[in-house]
Amino acid sequence: MTIANKQIIYANTPSPAIDPSLSTGTFKLNTSSIPDHVPDNRVLVRSHYLSLDPAMRQWLTAKRSYIAPVERGSVMRGQTIGQVISVGKDMKNQFSVGDWVLAYSGWQEYAVLGAKAVQKVEIPPGCIPTDAMAVLGMTGLTAYFGMTEVGKPQPGNTVVVSGAAGATGMVAGQIAKIKGAKRVVGLAGSADKCNFLTKELGFDAAINYKDKDWKKQLKDATPEYIDVFFDNVGGEILDACLARAARDARFVICGAISQYNSAKPQGPASFMTVISQRVTMKGFIVFDYENKYPVALRDLATWLTQGKLKRKEYIIKGGLEAAPQGLVDLYGGANTGKMMVEVTPLTEAIGTSKAKL
Amino acid sequence: MTIANKQIIYANTPSPAIDPSLSTGTFKLNTSSIPDHVPDNRVLVRSHYLSLDPAMRQWLTAKRSYIAPVERGSVMRGQTIGQVISVGKDMKNQFSVGDWVLAYSGWQEYAVLGAKAVQKVEIPPGCIPTDAMAVLGMTGLTAYFGMTEVGKPQPGNTVVVSGAAGATGMVAGQIAKIKGAKRVVGLAGSADKCNFLTKELGFDAAINYKDKDWKKQLKDATPEYIDVFFDNVGGEILDACLARAARDARFVICGAISQYNSAKPQGPASFMTVISQRVTMKGFIVFDYENKYPVALRDLATWLTQGKLKRKEYIIKGGLEAAPQGLVDLYGGANTGKMMVEVTPLTEAIGTSKAKL
């Protein structure tokens, strides 16, 4: 027997923005057919949620980077949370049908994967499967290492986070508070997001960068300047924060979502402050801290179950076909929290009781 | 009795470039008269050489910086090497007539100074008084700490220095070689400067950034990318080097001479590389390493007398009046080596024999 497998293929180089049209745009829809009987050293995984991440735009650019670009004509790269639905003979010691896994499956409903591309997920009590792709996944880990290993907020410090209502930013800001920062300020793109940051996540202040006077608000919100800046946005926001850098400030360069779709990227014009205030700007990639994942995940799960760290998901319905538009909306700032595409509803999950999810 | 004292006064804010005219420009000439009998807690210093430094443009801007701006109407700030010609009663235990001193005298022929503004200079065997303002002064120390404390070249590393024929750059590149860098590449603004770097200072390659194909030359000269970039220039050069950054590169942000006179400073557009290659960019100010000056000066003097470190001076004749044009020429890249203005020729020095100088 075979299974019909919906896939999203990377078809055309963005120029420079992603075009979400599935007929003429960056991606196209394909339906392949895969046998339900998997080879001995493989598992068959059914995707439930696909993660949409700001880094994806970079994966479509054939530039020297931390990861090879996606090749045109192949399934778009992406991480999903899903369930094992069939296990090859040699994999039975590691996997069982119904296991929840984090899979480098790409943008498709089903994937036949070897041991390296699939990772069994332990769902800690009080946690849910999608946590493994959010707070307890790449975004949470990125926030954790960026803040604890690069930013290193000290008690008394002022910490500013850009893209603060995004998946990584919201965790980064909360970790800064947990680590004893005196003042955590978030930058986000709407009044609702700002409310969410201060009312629900405990940020000390939040600034809507779409307000005309946002730079003045930033100044007022950082009376003792900025000791740590956790940047997901780049461009003008990085520039404004650089102008507010405190002596010996640490600038964590995590992302630059404002620049990914730009044909002419813009560097920080207030660069002179790097010298006068002895600023350290450091880029990092979460994979470099792999040997420390276990400790980080233990901390994150503890904070999550203690309620010190709050999760927020932004789930896109409509199946895989909705993913390209979702990605465009991600760059447009539509989401508060972790953006995911529901590929297969949890109601169709096998084995696990719905109540537990 | 009184002494006629020629001074250069900071008169008008540059807009944005320095105007060297002494009648209508940034500075004006003044002659004050000072008594040759100094107060008990002061010394009278006669300047011989005035240091001209890229940082000077920043001192004329009323922006938050590492040092307060110079006030209009006051003597322009600057460091000189000179001789003590009169000593107040309470200073006689520290100073004698004829002592060579490094003085925060400003742009003037004579200065009455307290103990904090004047520092007796020991001239190591084989060294000359002006060394105290160059290789054994701020520029040498800046190169030393920028390279050893921030850049930290490792054996096998490729090191690139911009403004490499300038006072700091030429020392920075030589230190990189001394510290075992595999390949040291200089960026400078003329074929003569490039020749000087490779033929006289032992740089492995030098690139004239005024050549049309300088970016290609930079690529060819850094086949293993750039591990350490010591930047004195900023702007387009920083940008091109960022695009060539190796994984975990250290970018020493020492200066940005290309931007000091710019009304619209330009940030590095290749900023994404900071993330993908995990680059650390760090600004620094030499004063922060003050407690390590003795060790640094011992190293620098040793290398200098051993011939491992070569000095190069660029001395402007014509007295103090020539200083404003000299400063403009400094930003124009006229000098190879340390730029100084001869305020009083060494032939007029007291006590010390000319042969020794």
C-alpha cells in the first residue's frame, strides 16, 4: 500500500521577498506517494506541526552561511513535531509506533527518516508536544544560550529585546528576568503585543516600534542605558539600541529579521558607539552549544512547569498549503509567540489520549 | 618676564569636515603671554612635537563618548612630547629642568601643568624621545591591547589590518606577526604605503583600497578567510572584511576614520555574517588597560630595540600653524607612520646632546 504525501517544494529563488503563491511563487505543492512499509533502518513519521522560523529566508540564499542552502526542486527544509507511525526492523530498539518525535522532515505530511533526522521527545509533566519545538526546542534554546552565554545579564542590568513577542524574543526576555536583570524592555510591532509582554510576561516596559516616537520611548525606558541587547530584528532597531548602549554593553546578534528580505541590507549607522562605549557585538548559532542542551532543557522545563516561563503559540490552520503565506506573515510580524503550521490536527494523533495533550 | 605662547584655539564646530583655515575655519591662532616663573605646584613645559590623532575629530563632537568634547574657545586638546624648562618649588622632587615629558598640554608652544597632566619619559636605550608618543605611546599601546587583548591572533590565523600604514595599524600588524599569525594583510591607500608594508615591515600582503579591484585582491589575499580584523577605518572596508570573516572571527573595532567626518555615517551592510560566522566585534579604548601599561611598554621597547618592531614617523614642519592642515591631511591619508607636528625643533632642546636624539 502507499500513502499520498503532500509536500511543499522550493521552486523559485525569492527576489528578494518570498512570493507565497503556490502556482507562480517561491514554493509549489506536490503530492508524492510513499510505501507504508519502511526500510529496516528507517521510521515513517507523520507531521503534526511544522515550525516556521525567521532563519528560513536565509536558507533560500546561496551565500556562505552556517548551513547549506536548500536546493531548488527539493522539499523545503523545516522541523516538525510528529508521531512515528511505522518502524523499520533495525529501529525497533529505539522507536515504537506512537512515539512523539522532533523530525527534520521538511515541509511534508509524511517523511521516511533515518536515526539522525529524528529525535524522540520526552514530554515533561505539565508540558505539551509542541513545547519540544518552541520553549523546549530550537527557539527556547536559542533564547537560553543567547542570553546566558552571550548577553550574560547581571543583577542591576537593563536588558532590551527586539522581536520581543516572537518565539525567541519572549523567552529571552523572560530568562533575563529570571537571571535577575533589573529592567527588561521589549520592542514589538503592535500595542497588543506590547500589552502581552508587560501584562502576561512581566516585562517592565514594552515599546511599539511602529509608534512615531518609539525612539523617545526607548530613551525614556532605558534611563541607565542598555547593558544587554538581544537582537532579532537588526536594521534601524539595532541602530537605535546601539545609540543607547551602556559602557561595556553586550549585543547579542541572534537575528536580523528586518533585513532578510532586503535587497540592500542596512548596517548599524551608530557604529561609532561600539568604540566609545566598548560594546561587544557577538553573533551566535544555537547548534554551537549542543553539548549544553541537556542542562538548558532541564532549566527551561523547570521554569515552564513552575510558571516562571510562559509559553505562547501561534498556530496556523489550513494544512501545509498555508505554510508559504505563514512564512510571509512571520516576516510581517503577524505572530505573538511561536509560529507553527498545523499539518495534522492533534485529534488525529494515535495512542496518546487527547486529554493528556 | 613673560613668554609669548602661540596657541591653537578650537573656534567653530566642523560641519562636518574640519576647515583648516586659521582665519575662518575650525581653529584660530592666538598668542598668549605666560610668566616664566611657575607656581609652586606646576611645571612649565615647552612642546617639541604635537601628536595628531584620528580620534581628534570625535573630540569636536558633542556626543556621548569616552571623553568630554573640547569646548569651543579653549586650546585644542592634544598630547605633546616636550621638555620641562621651569619647575615649581613643590615639584622639584619629581622634575628637573631638561626632563623629557609627555604632556597633556594641548596645541600650544608652552604649557603650565600640574602633576596629573605631565609624565616624565624614560627613553630606553636605542629609542628616541618621540617614541614615547608613537610606538611607546598611545598609538603603540592601542595597537598592543587591541591585538593582544581583543584580537588575540593564534598561530595559523589570518590577520587583516586596515589603515595599516598609519601609526596604530603598522604596529598592530607587526605585533600580529610577532604573535605568530600565519598571514598578515594590510589595507592602505597608496602603492607606496603597500610597498612599505610588505618590503619594510614584513606584511605578507598589502592591498591598495583605491585600486578598482581591491575587493578581489582582498579575497585572493585571504584564502582561509579572516580570523582577526583590526579596523581603523570602518565603512566600506569593514563591510568587505566582514564578508570575508572566518568562523569565530574577532573584529577589533579600534577606529573608523572613514566615518569621522561623515554627516551620514554608514554601518556595515554585511552584518548578517556576524551571525552566520559567529563573529565577535568589540570596541575598546586604550585607557581601559592602564594597569597593564608597564608590561606592554616593556614588550614594545624590547621589540623595538630588537628590530622586530619598526618605527616610522611622519613629521610636519612649519610649527603649530601647520597643525590644522595636518589634521585634515591625516583624514585624507597623507601619512605613513605616526603623524606629528614639529612645534619646536630638537636642535633647540636643552641639556640633551643632539647626537643622543
